[in-house]
Amino acid sequence: MPAASARGRSSSAGLLSIGQVLARLTPEFPSLTSSKLRFLEVQGIVAPTRTDSGYRKFCAADLDRLRLALTLQRDHYLPLNVIRDYLAELDAGRNPSPPSAVPSIVPAPRRYRRAELLAAAGAAPQLLNDAISTGMIAASETYTDQTLALLRALVALDRHGIEPRHLRSLRQSAEREASLIESALATLMRRPDAASRARASELAPELAKRLEDVRAVFVRDAIDRIIS
């Protein structure tokens, strides 16, 4: 599977936008998001070409590469560095054995079926349905601890009349913040060397934390005005 890169792509014919890639892959990987695709790019799993306006465009090889990486991650719990090394072997024209999960004393992440998720979160089925319909939670056969934490927060908010539909703007705000971080790291992410991608990977959560700090200050100021 040759590495997907801008070299050799002389035409945009047949290329997919990030939304089209999500439409192709989310039936197999329901928790996949545009943010996860951007993260996989930063990690060197895939290298989509860019339009003059900076939009990502994915070819068929990119799609195959993503499907393989996501399958190895989901079914074999492989870390991205192992997956990246495996793909590099394929890129070099070798025929490596499929990687296997490295034994670890750390237990595999817990996955919850719908009924287990509802029970663990103390949530009513309709609340989960509302969270899914409003895009707060992606529909899936199984759910992660992160989803459980989110649903528990929604349960607590629902007790005070704050429903998932009231929180759409929070999801939209998160996407805008991700776009800000992407823009800030664009120069690093465009570089082909692994060191630049690694630096972008380190900076992304740091920038996210700074944005979270700014948002927290604004929320506290607004609350102070309400209760003063």
C-alpha cells in the first residue's frame, strides 16, 4: 500500500473531501470524527493532499490506509506508533507480518453496550436517544469510558432542565476550537518530517488546554454577572 502523498497527484478527479471520507468510513467506525481524522494525519498515518484553499483531499489509497489503521486500532488495540511502523514497512515494498497486540498489564479499555451504558450512567433511554439525535454522542454498538463520562454529565444537567438540544452550541464551539488549533499548527502539519508531526501532536493538547482556560474565565465572569 503506497504512502498517500501529494506527489503524483496531478488532478483532483476522484478525490474525497473529509466529509465524504467520514460518510464512507463511519458505517464501519461509528465513533470516527473529523477531529480523529485530523489527529491521524498529525500522527503520520495518512497524508492527504491540500487544495489551494487548504482543504484536505483524500484519494482511494488514503481511504484504504485509514480503514486498515482504524481496523488495527479497534480490533487489536494497537498503538498508533506500531500501526505507523507497519504502514512504513508496506510503503517500503516489504511484506511484514501483521502486527499483534503487545501484552500489557494495562487492561484494555472498557466498552459498554447500550444497556450497560445506560445502567452505568443512570440515564433514561430517551436521554441517550436525544444525545444521539443532537450529535452529542455518536450512535454505536459499544461505547467508551469517555462516552460514559459525557452521558453522566448529561444526566446531571438534565436534572436542572438542561437538555442535549440546549448543548448543540457547545459541540459547535468545540469544532471551531479544533479548527483554530488546526490553523495554528498548519505550518507544522504541512511539513513531511516526523519531527514536525510529533511537535504538532505535542502542541495540540496544550493549545486545547489554553482555550479551555480562556473559556472557563468567560463562563465564570458571566456567572458572576448573573448572581451578583
